[in-house]
Amino acid sequence: MNYAIDFPGVPVIPVAESNKTFPVGRIYCVGRNYAEHAREMGHDPDREPPFFFMKPADAIVQNGATLNFPKATKDLHHEIEMVVAIGKGGADIPESKALDHIFGYGVGLDMTRRDLQGEAKKMGRPWEMGKAFDESAPCTALKPVAMVGHPAKGAIWLKVNGEVKQKGDLAEMIWNVPEMISYLSRLITLRPGDLIYSGTPAGVGPVRAGDKLEGHVDGVGDLTISYAR
């Protein structure tokens, strides 16, 4: 491709046990998809329609990275999530066919500048800058479906400096993976390379410079990132 500018290329995520990479197109995140997290954020978790926000593809951070503390925030929060990687696109996908569109799964963090998000909410403005900032989407290598199947239950947790802060089970999702794919595909046409961050359990909280974050999803993998002092 003969680009007119100096372009760094498409962000990619490694594919586990392979020399291949997964090109990242768009990142969709499901909000408040665990009941206890919805309650801790002050909302009713009783099956309200799912909603989505986005992060840029180049917000992806590779597993094991050490990051600089993000700009413009004094209240950075962690949100551990299972990541769903779309391998086959489509629109108006029925729930019964949704799993056929998945390439694989990973473990991710939806890092959030909570102070910026909260201020934007109070003012009735979009809260992209609370979510869609540089290095806000750490993610492990992706494990293809052939390796992990389709995880629908199992522990999901996050430790900060060795202390468990978030803990839940994939079975506690309000909207399961086929439902969220089907719903999202009625709003936009999904494309190969899209990622869906599937929501976080309760226990979200602050991260400070020097902290080490360790995340886990049963059967999917382990994620570790650190913030430089």
C-alpha cells in the first residue's frame, strides 16, 4: 500500500501458539454487563437493553507491557473483561448463529479515566475521553475457538499488587456472548477484526503509578501489565 503519510500500520494482537497475528479493526465495549457492577455504578441491572461504547484500535496494549500513567486523570480505574474476537462479519446475526462468527477469545482491560467520564456524564456530554484514550485496551494473545471452545462460565478476576479487587463468573453476564453479538449486529455490520470487550464484574477501582495488574479468565488466559512510577 502506497500511503500518502507515514502510517504505523494496523494494530495487531498475537494469536496464541502461532506465528500469526489478528488485525484489529474496531473495539466495541459492552457497558454494565454484570449485575453487581451495574449496582455499584448506581444502575438497575434488570436486563436493560445492552449499550456499547468504542475504543480506537490503537488503544491495544500487548500483554506484559509497562505503561506510563495516562494523561489528564487523577482517578484511573481497572475493568477486567473477556474479549471476543470476530472472525466473520455480518449484519442481523441470529443468536443461534452468533458463535459461528467468533475467531477466538482473550483477556482484556478496559482502563477508564473515571474522573473524566464522571464529569462528562454530569454535563450530559459524550464520555469518549474517559474510555477511548491511549493504551486503554490491554489484551492478551487471542486463543482460537479450536483451543478454548466458547467459554460461558468460569472465574474472571483481577489483582492489583497481588490483592484481589475484582472477582466474578462469566455465567453472571446479563447479556451472554451470542446475545451481545446478535444485538450489536442489528446496530452495525460486524467486520472481521472487530473486538468486543464483554463487560466487567464488580469491584472496579483505582490504579496508581507503580501498580501491577494481573487479570485472569478461566480457560482463556492471564494478563499482566504494570504502570511505571
